[in-house]
Amino acid sequence: MEQIINGESLSIPQHIAIILDGNGRWAKKRGMPRNYGHLQGAKNVEQICQDAYDLGVKYLTVYAFSTENWKRSVEEVTGIMNILRQYLTSFKTHIKRDKLTVRVIGDRTKLADDINRLIDELWEMSKDNQGLTLTIALNYGSRDEITRAVQRIATDVQSQKVTLDSIDEILISSYLDTGYMPDPDLMIRTSGELRLSNYLLWQLAYTEFYFTDVLWPDFNKDELIKAIQYYNGRDRRYGGVK
């Protein structure tokens, strides 16, 4: 999809994945507790959803809480989960206004019952919407995701729902948490870190990466456009030669 942005014709990525990094450092710079940064970061997701949709993005996937984040202090994890409750509740109003579809990937078995109920409610309310699909990676780790997919495939082989000969990249992709959407075209990581942190390892095989020093709560529409401009400067060959 082509869009004219600031007088420039840009190809808009169909699917953008973001690692939301830098909330704690953003708060520390302001003399505030880390969870204040997480709160501002959650608010920023709502704004970036609107910005991405306005630009023509179809899928936005955000890394909200990893399987490794449980190692943080009890106070911080509890604060993040409470912010998540507020965040999921507030999205009920955005769903109708912005025509969002909201989905969650990751291992939900470790999440509190009330959080799982909110996730189910959001999906039920939004599943027929035709706007942006927001996917929240929650208690997510790519190695965990791949392990769970392999376990399900093995179970289906045992029950003869799947044959060994039918196992290929397409089938494996369909067993991943993200089987309902295309792989990301562009991955953005904020705060200057230069690693994937166990995020969408299978899905990012041919994705373009954009790293920025901007901390997540300060990442705005102008910064998103910069990332899309960078994406437009890349030559995507998928292993071939042009």
C-alpha cells in the first residue's frame, strides 16, 4: 500500500512489530518509579495504534511482557499487571471508536483469571472489526511459543491428524500463536537496545529491523514515520537476487 506522507510516496508495511523498551529508564530520568513509566508506555500504545491505522498499517504486534519478565521485583510485576488490567479495560472504549481487533499471544496459563476474562471479552467484542489488528505479546517468549507448537504437532501426529510428510514451514507457522496473520514486514525496537530478546524468532526471518534510541513513551507518529521511511530504503530480496 502506497501513502503520500509529508509529500513523499511511501510503501506502508502491512505488519509492524514493536519491542516496547525504555519505560523504566524514561521514568528514572524524571525521578519517578519504574511503574510510572510502564503506565505512560501503555497509554502510548493506544496512540500509536491510532497513528499506525491512520498511516495504513493492518497489523501491529507489541511486546508487552515476556516470559523472562517474571524475574523482575514483585512490586514491579504487580504494578505491570495492574496497569495491564486498566489498559485492557480502557481498550473496550477504543474498540468501537477505532474498529480495533485485539488479540493476545503467549502462554496465558500463568495469567490471573480476571486478566484472562478481560482478554476473552476484548476478543469477543472486537473479532468482527475491520480496522487495525492489535496483537499483544503477553507472557510471551518465542522459544516457549515454538516449544508449545512442536508439542501440539507431536500430539496431532500421534492422533494421526497430521502426517510426518505434511510437516513443512507452512504447517509449523499455522501452529504458532501468530498463525492468523502474516509475518512482520518491519520490527521496531526503542531505547537503543540491539537485540531481539526472544521475540518472534521464527516470524522475523525476513523482517527489516529498525532500532532507535528514543524511549518508548516518547515514541510518536513522527518517529513511526521515520521507521517507515527507513523501511522504504531497504531492498527486500528474501534471499534472492534482483
